[in-house]
Amino acid sequence: MATPRYVMAAALVSWLCQALAGMAGLWFAVPDPFAEEPPQPSGPPPGHPERLCADVPLSRTELALQRQLRRK
């Protein structure tokens, strides 16, 4: 016959295992293999301060930077 200490220890170990398994589910999320990938943004969203205006031409400095970036 099991002693009360053994029963308490077994219950505590069982509870700890369940708690750790629950925490692991929170920390190590497994991605859904059937989920669709979200669309990748093509640039800053509308209204973002770094968004370029199509009707304003680039300055000399901006054109020089653009040429440097294209070389790399």
C-alpha cells in the first residue's frame, strides 16, 4: 500500500510535468504547416515618413546614393 508521502510526491511530479509541458507549448510554438504565409511587404506602408513621393524627383545626393547602392 502506498504511503501518503508517496502519493503526494507522485501527485506533485504529475502536476509539474503537466505544467512544464504547458509552458513548453507557450515557449516553443510549432508553426502550422497548412497555414498560408502572410504577404511580404514591398515597402513602407502608406503614410510612413520614409515613403517616397512619385511626383518629386530625387536630389543629386539621392541619385548618387542610388547609383552607389546599385553597384553593390
